[in-house]
Amino acid sequence: GSRPLLTRARLLRNGSPSVAFVTGEPFVFEVEFRTDGIPELYVSVRLCDGLGRPLLDANMRHYNQCIRDAQGLAKVRGTIESLPLNPGRYSLTFYLGNQSYDLDVVTDCMTFDVLWNEHFDIHPPQAGWGAIHVPVSWSES
């Protein structure tokens, strides 16, 4: 078989490796990979809840970005500016592909926990509520 192209992934909180994050704060992931002379490469990520249900898929191609003509090892960093997840355990799957298909996939390669942001002026969600946190403004009509 061939060697994997994806060589390393890590999660960062305030610039340091972490496996615990907070609702509404930045969420950063880094993926390192071998380029093997492939002219255009794209990194994708899938975020799943604790039951393995996909919540988010993001691909560099959707943002008109790719890794071009890199030699040796390359690294990509992705940032979600405000993590929209309620407390719980989540997992990430990383993909590396070209314009046509995936060249390497690491399924559920890392898990992480999300904690409630104690600075929010609202109560934490109850057990069993959905995974996505979206602030809602309420008004009486």
C-alpha cells in the first residue's frame, strides 16, 4: 500500500494544543501533510457530534483556495471564529484531495470537548438539546 499523505493534525486554543474548547470562542485546527508533487491539493474537514452525525463540512475549494506547487510537507490552518457548539464531545475527520477525488482520509482522527461559556448572559443548554448554539433574540409581540 501507499504511505498516508496526512501526517499530523492538532487543535489549538489560544495558540496552544488543546482538546477542550468553549462555546463562542475561536476553534483552530492544523493539518500537516506530504504533497508528493501533486500540483493542487485541498484540505477538507468534517465535524461530527458524539453520535457520529455530521454537523459541519468545510473544504478549501468552497473558498477558492488550494495548496499549489508545495514541495515536501505543507501545513494548513483552519479557524472557526466563534465555535457554535453546545457542550458535548465531538470528532473531526480530515480529507486531503485534488480536484477530482480524495487522496487520503483520516476518519474521526481526533475528539474534543466543548464547555459552556460562563461569560454568556444566558443559561447553559439542558441535556439532550441540539448540538448547535445560535443566539436567539426574543421579544413579545
